[in-house]
Amino acid sequence: MLRRQVLAVGSLLLSAVTLGGWKLFQQKDKQPLLLSARDDSDGKHYAVGYRLDGSQVFATQVGQRCHDIINHPELPIALFVARRPGTESYLVDLRDGKLLQTVVSQPNRHFYGHAVIHRSGDWLYATENDTTEPGRGVLGIYRFEQDRLVYSGEIPTHGIGPHQVSWLPDGETLVVANGGIRTEAESRVEMNLDAMEPSLVLMQRDGTLLSKEVLSQQMNSVRHLAIAADGTIVAGQQFMGPSHETAELLAIKRPGEPFKAFAVGEEQLQSMAHYTASVAIHSELRLVALTAPRANRFFIWDLDTAAVRLDAPLPDCAGVGAVKDGFVVTSGQGRCRFYDCRKAQLMGTPLPLPAGLWDNHLHLI
């Protein structure tokens, strides 16, 4: 009994020291910390952290290419999630980039690139593929033991090929973008384009299905999500159908309403090359931003009226995230940019970050 009490006190002291260091680290520079996956010119993979003034906090080499990033709500750690069909995700100390743990997927599972952490800081949920039944979507459940993750089980996503998972503002309801595409282990080859089953799912943390909705086009893969403070869900799609068809590449589910196409103009939809990469919402400014890297286009709309606020060329635009006055966008081939959205005329300025080689997502703290 005494030993357990001593261990508990020691754990609390360690947490206090860790949190204190994290708060000092955050206060040291009020600029957001930008987290992303990045390659170098030799094709090596890195988990990186930069301030927006261009100062590098860390660049940690990792074995597999990563996709999205999610940070712990209290501890100075983040998980860089493996890009599909990767089997390694990386838990990194945000203060110095130290690799704390390589999280390996379970047998007959691989990661799909996205994860979320519960607001308690105790649980992480990652989208994964069941390769014994290719495409059957699951959320792998992992428990935090201080700065390590321990596998705890899984729940179904009620769909095929889950990509991004997010929280509704209640912090308890999960939103899952089921891409609808079957793939085998170690493969990105689509197996069922003639029988895709994309869907948007709302579910409880215990796996209970709350709702499952689809868009009008069967070959329109629901991929990426952004959630507004009022519970509005926006989803970005990737269309796998004929090149001559126009697809609903941006969709919306407002609270209490069905999942449906966002009112994007025909000309803009045709200019996206059937592919969107990253979507973000600025809840305070009521804006939604979208990257279309294959078309080298970046878009911003009014979230409430769907009025176009920006339609701009941006080479291989990748990740997008909201900051106080607008959006930050990375580029796989060009310069990263900040778009000031406070005035009627949106202004884009280059950021002093390294140019090119950024992956499709960024995460701002």
C-alpha cells in the first residue's frame, strides 16, 4: 500500500514538473507552433516543429512517412501518425523533438493517417484498416501511460476505409470520414472502385453508431474533416469517378441538418482536379479553407453564405490551419503562406519557413 502511494505521489510530481516546463515553453514564444511531416531532398522523412517566424524547434528523422499530427491536451507531446498504409506512428516531445516512442500497429492492421485524443488526455483513437477483411474500418484505442501509448482494443467505424476522425464540440461524439475504398496490407491500390461505400459517421466512444450519411455520388470518397465551434462539420472529398463528371468535393453537415454538398460554384469544382487535401474552419471569422494540391489552388469561403472569399493559385498547396487572424498554408513545392482574413480583401504573405517538401497536413498549437 505504501509503495503504491509513493509511486502515485512521484507520478504527480513528474506531471507537475513536465507541465511546468511545457507552460514555460509555450510562454517563451507566443507564436503558434506549427507541426507537420516533411521530407528532405533525399526522400528521408521527418517530424518537424517550426515557429511561424521560421525558427526550427525540432526536425526528428523517422522511419516512415507521416500524415497528420495530434497533440496531447496537457503534456508537451504529439503523435505524428503514419500515412496509409504505414505501420509506425511516432510520439515526439514537442520541446526538443525527442522521439519518445515508435507506436507500431497491431498485427493485420495499418494506420490511415489520422487520430484524436480524448479531452481527458487518457485515450487516443486512430483510424486503422483491418487487413484480414480489407477495408473494414476500425478505431484503434490506445491508453496513455504518462508519455507512452499502450494498445487497449478497437471499435468499428461502421464503414470502409476510414480516413480522418474528429470530435464534435461535446468532446465525446466521434466524427469519422469513411473513405469507402478497400485496400490490402502494404498497398494503396483501390480494390473496389465500382462498389465504393463512402460515408460520414457519428458515433459514441464505445462504438455505438449514432448516424451514417452518404453523398449523392458513390465514387466520391469522404476524406478530411473540420469542425466548427458550433458543431458544423465540413468534409473534403476525393472523386474516383470519370474525369468528365463534376463532383461534390466540399460537403457540410450543420447541426440538426443532413449531410449535403456545400454550395461551391461549378467552375471552382471543375478547377479542383477531383482532389482535395486539407480543410480547416475559422470559427471566429466564420470561414472555411480548402487546399486542392493537384490543381495548385487554395480556396476560402464564407461558412454561412458560401460566398467566395479567395480563389488563388498556390503550387502543391498542402496543409491548412486556422490562426488568430486567418489561415496558414504549407506547400509541397513552393513557399508557405499566411492569409490575413480580417478585411474584405484577403491578403497573402510568404512565411519565412523552408520552401517545399511539406506533407498534406499541418497542426498548429
